[in-house]
Amino acid sequence: MLKLWHETGDVVRHNYGPPGHPCVLTLDDVNYLLQLVNHHPDWFLNELPVLLSNNRFISIHYTTIYRELPMQEFLAKS
């Protein structure tokens, strides 16, 4: 707390911005993923990060894709 006081002049740490991790995927990246999944529904989930890395230069874990795809499906139905 003393270090925070010397650095900021305040004893309470303020969090600015939205909570959680910043978004890694842009709308174009998500659309690319959706096109891949719609075009090749038989591909395994662990193949998609390799394609993103090679074609979009993004390094993400397959769990990020696993979490993002159902959200996009929900948004498309709304």
C-alpha cells in the first residue's frame, strides 16, 4: 500500500476499462473462423489455431475458439 501511495498518491488501486482479458480476435478473425467451420464442419478444433496462425498471424489457444464460436451462434440467432 505504501508503494502504491508513493507511485500514484492514492491508497486504492483503480481499475480502468472493462473487466477481464482484452479481446484477441477481431470481427474479421471471427468471420474467418465461422467460414472455416461452415465450410469444413468435420475438422477438429485443434486444427483451427494452426490455420489462424498461418493465415491470419494470430496465436490463440483452441479453448478461445471453443468459447467464441457458441457466442457467435447465439448472436446470430438474436
